[in-house]
Amino acid sequence: MAKNLAIKAARARKDMTQKDLAEAVGVSRQTMNAIEKGEYNPTIKLCRAICRVLGQSLDDLFWEDETETEE
């Protein structure tokens, strides 16, 4: 699973820490860290919550480019 730099970038634009985002969507900071590192595959419900808080679409934050998945 590739790192999710899109979430990290969107979170930074909102001046949010991992802890801030985690609290906003109801998960632990460790879970948010694992999502950003590509070590945890979130449910669609959690993906949608993250998108809602960050004001982004599912495609913006979770679309995997085929070249990224080949690495």
C-alpha cells in the first residue's frame, strides 16, 4: 500500500495535526498515522469522514494512480 501524502498535504493546508484530524473523525492518532503511512486501509465510512473534515473528495485523497501501486 502506498503512502497517502494527499491526506498529509490536505491536513497541513487546514493547519491540523494528525491528532486533530483523528479526533474529528473518531479514531486514534495512531490509526491516522497508519493511514498516512499506507499501513492501514480505512473503511469507506472513515474515508468519507476524512474527506468531509478536510473538504476534499474521495478521488482527491484516496485515488491510487496505477504508477504508484506498481512501486
